[in-house]
Amino acid sequence: MTVGLPHVLTLAALLFGIGLYGALSRKNAVHVMMSLELMANAVNLNLVGFSRFVTPEAMTGQFFAVFSMVVSAAEIGLGLALVIAIYRRKRSVELDAVQELKG
Amino acid sequence: MDFPLLTVIVFLPLLGAAVVALLGNARAVAGRVVAATVAVVDLALVAWLASRFDVDGGMQFVEKLTWVPQVGITYHLAIDGMSLAMVALSALLTVLAIVASWKTEKNPALWFSMLLLLEVGMNGVFVAMDFVLFYVFWELVLVPMYFLIATWGGPRRQYAAVKFFLYTLFGSVFMLVGIIALYLQTGTFNILEMAGAGLDPKFQWWVFAAFFLGFAVKVPVFPLHTWLPDAHVEAPTAASVLLAGVLLKMGSYGFLRISLPILPDAAAEWSTFIAALAAISIVYGAAVAFAQTDMKKLVAYSSVSHMGFVMLGIASMTPEGLNGAVAVMFSHGVVTGMLFFLVGMVYDRTHTRMIAEVSGLSSQVPVAGGLLAFASFASLGLPGLSGFVGEFLSLVGAWASDIPVGWVVLSAIGVLLAAAYMLWLVQRVVLGSPSAAVSGIADLSAREVAVLLPLVALTLIVGLYWDSLLRFTDPAVRSILAMMGGA
Amino acid sequence: MDWVTLIPLLPALAFVVLAPLSRAARAKLVPLAVAAVLGSLGLSIAAFLAVWPGGHGEVWQASVTIAHIGDRAITLGLALEPMSAIMLTVVTVVGACVQVYSLGYMHREDRIGWYYAVLSLFTAAMLALVLSDNFLGLFMAWEVMGLCSYLLIGFWHEQEAPRLASIKAFLTTKVGDLGFMLALAVVYAEAGAFDFATVLHHDWTAGTATLVALLMLFAAMGKSAQFPLHVWLPDAMAGPTPASALIHAATMVAAGVFLVVRAFPIFEASGIALTITLWVGLITALLAGLLAMVQHDIKKVLAYSTISQLGFMFIALGAGSSTAALYHLVTHAYFKSLLFLGAGVIIHAAHTQDMRQMGGLAKKLPVTSLAFASGSLALAGIVPFSGFWSKDEILAVLLHEHQYVAFAIALLAAFVTAFYVARLWFRVFTAPTQQEDLHEGHRSMLVPMVVLAVITAVIGFFGPTLGDFLGHEIPWPALGTAAISTVAALGGITLGWYVYGRRTSVVNTQALKQRFPHAYGVLANKYYFDLTYGYFVVGGYTTLARALATFDARVVDGVVNGVAAAWRSLSAAGWTFDGRIVDGAVNGAASAVRAAGDKVRTLQTGSVRSYQTLIAGAVVLLVVWILVKGA
């Protein structure tokens, strides 16, 4: 059996679903961020997949994936820094503890 | 590209201002040392520039970079002899102002950084050869001066500062209109390129009128002068010195650098009117000065009178008159600077500026009294001192020009009236027996004498050897006249 | 020959050294100033000998360019020629005498150092003036002398009178100086230079020449105290007497005459200017002489006498003889400074300047009285004293030019001169003694007086020599004019003796005054010049200045403030409008938005999880919508 585009897309959809579930259900900010990463990587998988199977001669999708990974690395760095900052103030990383922006 | 000497001269004080401000009031002692160092280095750079200056070389040390190429705005600095004289004056007076206000206690960090910021604007105005840049520097000057008056001034400082700011802004708005009109007509902001553009005389007339308002307020010419006495009376000593010494010259410099070369036909048309206003300023300023009871106000009105001679020289449009105008500008900066410093020093001791309450300085404080008398004689135009050079040349030039004789004679009478108000001041303040306010005060300190000595020396040097100043200004004046003739 | 530069430079250096020092240090260095002027005296004599035997032309010239303007250069220069050589000796001799004399006269003053500094500066300026080879340099020196005169008149500035006199002197002469400045402007516009050679050889049209000449004459009238600009000189007597001798008798006041002599070709080119000069001189000589008759202050008598004698010099100039004017200038410098120095001794001895309280000084002050006699006889014009010769030359010139009316007036003035000299002499020296304890002056004061007295007695014999030296002719007096002028002088002296000298009691002229109340009133009020000037010029200007100051504050500044106030009320009205209507609309909109916001804000829970859910839900809805729409 050769791996085709449908396989990749399925895997990506699964990953995205898991990530979405995690992001919506978890209270712990670190868990939520891990879930967000899953979703982002699902998108990356899609990008690579489309690139490989739809436009194999152009590398655009692959570059996009690499770019996206770099951005999410930075994003995680920032996110974790925020989490640490919140932890310092609240002694907790529970998302429900942070409601200062309530209108 | 060569070392951008002019840029450094203009913007070094900005760096200094930033450092002084960052040091803050907590480290004000370090701050004022930095301020003094920066100002002295700047003066030294000007001196170095002067030593390498080629008097017959026209515009020199040119720096020209594109800034906003879409509309032809450039970063364009250059200097000629006339600009050099003014930049030297500005750099010198800034140093002296900083030293004279060494003991400032109220918010010293802001004070010294404002003085340095002021120097940026003053230096910039005299070397900017692009209209936009010129305008930026022109307006930049207002801001520190506003704060200097409004923060450290006398009881009515808010009123005076606002009046100063609004009045001069009122003038410069018209100037901006003129600049834009010129740009639309010529397609450039380059001041030097515009000279001799041969603009339509009708158009010139209107642009000249716009510039006239801008410059005449700054000079100031009667009847646009009333911001001056208020600003001077309320301003702290160092600000008064810079205001009279340098800021007023920006106006007459504008006439010489912009109005005359770019708008020669209109200038010729306006010359009689300007001469008339000049003569009226001279006599009117002198008469009003005579009636003052406040020393500082007297000196302020004397500035109106002296600047009238600048305008008379400009209106003559002869080599003698223009050289005379620049010489009065320079000499007035030096001499009036001296007078304001002295009045300030007397005020520091007696806590009054009322002429009626101060007398007998020469008996109680001979150094201060002697220097005040010296400055007064320089101010009234005694030959051998710098004040005479410019006033004499302005009169000679005016006589040789088309200016109606009546205005020239009226201006000459101003020389007599200057002697009247200056001597009457000396009479009451320097001579006689010490009054209650004067008795017991201490004479000038070494620092204060050090502030005045360079000015005394300049007064004598320029007064005795005119070429020490004129060899710089004469080529500049000749090129202005050539540009006017070429149009 | 460049050492000639040292002649003005030595006293100038003395000033430069003395001026910045403290009071005590200056006082110690007074000998330096005296040494400087003696040095100048020596060099001046050397210069005189270098020019000898004179005749024509410059012996030495040096100049420095002080300014380049356009294609012209402005130079200042010194030139040594016969006239400047003569003036150099006059100035340095009188200057040296005065400085030596002042050692005694001023030794009690604690500001003696300052006195000597200014005296040195003055001497330097006067020497530069006579040496100057151009009008600009002459003017600059002229003004510096004015400054020195101001400083010396106001030397005792703690007192009111010297203070007022000094400013009056400076401003009155400055009125004349305006003429000088304008004359320089015309000269420069016409001839393009200031040096004598160019200016005097310029091809003057009569009109321009008249303009320049009259402007210069006006300047000379101010400096030389001619009517109607004479008012400052009598007041200037408030200064120290030796300074008066040097500045207000011998040298500075003669600078006006000297200027006209220098510019004489221009006067000649004009013609009418000469006539005006003549009449200025005539009026001054006579009117000032009349005033000298009624003064009681010994220095004021001498001051009016100086004005009158300067008038004689103007008469000579007006009659067309600059040589005669210069001759009288020289003789007058010696005998008038002598008289002033004598007056100084008298004032020291009598402790008053009022002649009514003096008397009998001849016995107590023998040297002074002899020296004073020499000066008085010269002033009265008695042969062989110097004034006789030069005054006679002036009268001869008038006759030669057929100016008979002028001759008559001048003769009358000479008569008046002799009368007031006699009046002074008899009142001071021979009238009954009113004081005890009178002392002759110190030796340092007497020696200079003796020197000047000897010069006064003998210099007249050198008139023709002087003429040759100048390259002009000064003849021996013709017997006729000499006789007429001697008769006038003797007549004046006799009348003076008749009124003041023949009695042995103190003279009281009250009866005389009551007999001619109007005439006396006019003279006592000095022809009302001072009152007129004080009321109209000074008072008028002061009133005008005050009015203008009020005008400036109320009207000119009022307009500015009015504009500002109008703008403020406009903006206040605008503020109301703005607040009620424009801002009302804005505020209305704002409150509507706020109300809506209040409703919507409940959505903003602040909980991350609810936002997530919202986003996810929205995405799902979006996807569903796209799918449905796409299908």
C-alpha cells in the first residue's frame, strides 16, 4: 500500500480533532497550549501533504510549513513566558483563574 | 564624503541635551558639566571650522543628502561667512549662558538640556539651505525658548511665554505659506537654487509680504515688537541673552538669506517701506527705552532700536549697508548679551531691576559698574567699540542708496537718542552714591567675570579691526548682491 | 620714522595698563602715565624737528586697512606733516604740564589713578586726532575724546552737578557729531574714501561741498562750543580744573576748529559755508564775551572766554584764513591752559570758585599772580603776549577781506574780552583781601605754570616762522591794525579797572544791575539758552518718550492683547457652541455606543475557555456555511 494524499489528510484531521478537543476541554494552560500545537502541526501536515502530492515541483508548501514551525516555536516561547508570568501572580496555571479582562 | 562637520556642530548639542536629560536632576552636577563640555566642544568645532574656512570660497562644508526625494526635500547644510558669524555667536553665547546659569537650582537637568536644544535650533537655522529644514529649525527654536521662559521666568512668565510663542508662530505661519508658494512656483526647496530664479515681480511681491511678516516679527520691527519687552522682562537672564543675542538675528538673517536673493524685485520695491519702518523702530525704540523704569525693559527696547539699524542696512541694499547690517547683528548679540548678563548679575544681588532703586554701582562694585558702563558705551555706538561699526556702515550705506534722506537723518538721530537713554541709565545706576539696595552687595565673582570677558574682548576686537568680522561677511554680502543683480 | 606711532600709543598704553587695575594699584602707577606723556612730548619734539623747516607735504605716513567692503577699502592712517607736528607739540606740552600739575592738584583724591588713566586716554585720542590722515580716524578719536571729557567732567559723580554736566556735555556734543556722521556718509558716497588726500582733491560740486561743509561745521560747533551748541562748556567746569585746562580749554574744544582747518578745501569749494562760519564765530565771540562779564565763578568766566576765543578762530576760518585760525588755536591753547591752571591754584587757596569772596591774592600767591598776568595779558591782547599777535592776525585778515562789519564786531569782542579779563584780574588779585590763610600752590603745580607763562610771553615772536613752517604766510602785524586792537584792549582794561580796580573796598555792582535790569537779566540767564533747551528739548523729549512708552503699552501692545482677547472670547463662544451642539451630537453618539457596549460587554467573560469555545463554534458554523453555500 502506498501512502497517498488521503492518508495524510486523514491523519491531519485526526490530529486536529484531538487538538481541538484538548484545547476546549483542558483547564490547565500548559495542556491547552500543547493542544494548540497539535492543531498547528495538523495544519503543517496538510501543507506538506498538498505540496508533495498536488504541486510536487514547487516547494511553496514545504517552505510554508517550515515557516509556520518557526513561528509556532516563537509563539510557544511567548506563551510559556506568559504562563510563567501568570503563575507567578496567581500561583496557578488554571485558565479559569484568569478573568481580569471580563467586560 | 568628508567629515560632516556641520551636522556635528548642529546636532552635538542634541546629544548633549539627551544625556543631560537622562542624567536627571539627581545627577545635575554631572549634567551641567556635560552641558558645559558639549557647548565648549561645539564652540571649539566652530572655531576649527572658522580656521579652515576659505573666506572667498562661498558656500562651504556642504552636506547634501536626499531626504524626501518625492518632493525634492533634501538634508542640505552649508555655511558662508555670514552664517559663520551667526553660528559663532550662537555657539559662544550658549557656552556663556550655561556658565552664567551654573547655579540654577530649579530643575537643572531640564534647564541645561533646553539650553542645548535651543542651540540645535539656532545653529541649524543658520546653516540649513533647504527650506523645509530651515523651517524645522526655525520652529524648533520656539519650543525650548517657550519652556525657558515659562518655567524659569518672572511672575508673568506664562503670559510672556505664550505671547512669545504665539506671536512668532503667527509670523512663521505666513513664512510657511511663502515657502510653499515658492515651492509650487520653482519646484524646489533649495534656498540657494531659488536665488536668481527670476520670478514674476507680482508673485515676488506677495511672497515677500509673507516672508516679511515672518521675519519682521522675529527682528522685531515696529509695530510688531511688543512681544519682545514682555519676553525679555520675564525671561531668565540666560534666556534673555540668547533671545536678544541670537533669536532676533534669525529674522534679519532671513531677510538677507531668503528675501533679498530670491525676491530681489520685490525687495527693491519694499526698500523704502522697510527703511521707513527701520527709522521709526530706531527712534521709537530709543524714545520708549528712555522712558523705562526697569533696566531689563530698557535694554529690551534698545534692542528694537538697534535692530532698526539692521533693517536700515538691509533696506539700503548696498555693500556697506548689508555689511553694516551683519555687523550690527553680531555686535548687538555681543553687547546686548553683555548688558543682559550684567543686569541679571545686578538683579541677583539687589533683587530689583528698578532703575530708581539701584545707584552707585561704581562705588560699591567697581567691576560690575565699570563693565556696565563699558557695555553701555559699546551699545551707544562709541567708535572703537563694535557697536559703531555696523551702525556707521548702515548709515553710510543708506545714504548711498535710494532711501529718502529723511529716513536716514531720522536714523542718525537715533544714534543721539541711544546715547541719551544709555547715558541716562549709567547716570542713575552706575554713578552716584550707593543706594540701599546696592550697599553691602558683593562684586562679580571670577565665574561672572569669565562670562563677560570674551564679550568685552570681542567688542574691542571688532570695534578696532573691522575686518576681523567683515572679512567673513563681505564675500557673503557680495554674493547676495550678485544674486540680486543677476535676477 | 615709524616711532611717530608711539606718540599716541604711549599714553594709550598707559590707559590700557591702568584701566583694568584696582583703585589702589592704579594710584601707585600714576608715575607711569606721567612718564608716558613725557615720552610723547619728547617724541613730538623729535617729530617737530624731523619736519623742520616745514613748508609742504608729508614727512611720514603709515596706514592700516581695517575693512574691505565690496571693492573699497577703509583705512586708518597717521601722517606727519607741518600742521600735525605743531599740534603734536601743543598737545603734548599742555598735556605734560597738566599731568605734572595734577600730581599736586589731585594728590588727595583716592581715585587719582582713574583720573590719570582717563587723562592718558584723552591725550592718546587727541594725538591720534591731529595725526590722523583721514576723516574716519579723526572722527573716531573725536568721539573717544568726547568719552574722556564725559568721564572727567563727571569725575566727582557722587555730586549731582558734575553728573548732570557730564551727560549734558556728551549729549550736546553728540548732537553736533550727528553732523559729522552724516558728513562722513556723504563724503564716502561722493569720494568713496575717507582719507584727506582723496577727499580734499575730489572734484566737489558747490552743492555737495556746502552740504558736507555745513555738516562738518555743525559738528565743529558742538565740539568747539559755538552758539547755539555752547551750553555744555560752562557746565563742564564741574570737572577737575586741570582736566578743564587740557580738555575744555586747550585741546578738545579746539578739535572743532582743527576739523574745519583740515576740511578747509571743502569749505572753500562751498563759499557760503565760509560766510556761515564767519557769522557763527562773530556771534559766539561777542555773545560769549558778554556772558563772561557777568559770571562770578572764576572757572565760568574762563569757560565763556574759551567759547569766545574759539569764536575768534571761527571768524578767522570764515574770513578764509585757516592759518590765522590755527595760529590763534596754538596761542590760545597755551595761555588758556595757563589761566585754568592758575585758577586751580586760586581755587585751592581760596576754597571757593566765587570771585566775590576772593581778593588780594597777588601778595599771597606771587608766582601764580605773575603767571596769571602773562595769561591775562595774552587773552586781552596786549603786546607782546601771544594772544596779541594771533588776534591781530585775525583782525588783519578781516580788513584784508574787506569784512568791515565783521571787523567791527570782532573789535568789540576784543574790547569785551579785555574788560572781563581786567574784571577777573582786579577782583581776584588786587581787591581787598577777604580771607586769611592763603597759600601758594605746590611746586609741581607752579613749574608747569611758569613753563606755560614763558611760552605765552615769547611765542608771538615766532609767528612768521610758524607761517613758513606751515607753508603759509603770517606777517608781522601792520601798525594800523595793531594800534586799533591795542586801543580796544587798553580801553577794555581801563574800563575794567575803573569799575573793579580803582577802589579799595569790595566792589558791589548791585547798583549797576539795578540800572540795567533787562540787560542783566538776559545775561544772567545766559540768553535763556539753557532754559529753552531744558524746557523744550530735554523736557519735550522726556514727555514724548513717556507718551510713547504709554502709547506702546496701551495702543501697540493693546492691539496685540486685544486680538488675543478677542480671539479668547471668540473661542469661549466657540466653546459654548462646541459644548452644547457640536459636542452634544458627539456625546449623544457616544452615549448610544456606551449603551450598546453595556449590552455587549457580557460577552466579554474574561475566561479563555469560553473564548475558545466561541471561536471553535464560530469556525464550525463558518465551515458549515461554506459547505452549504458552496453546494
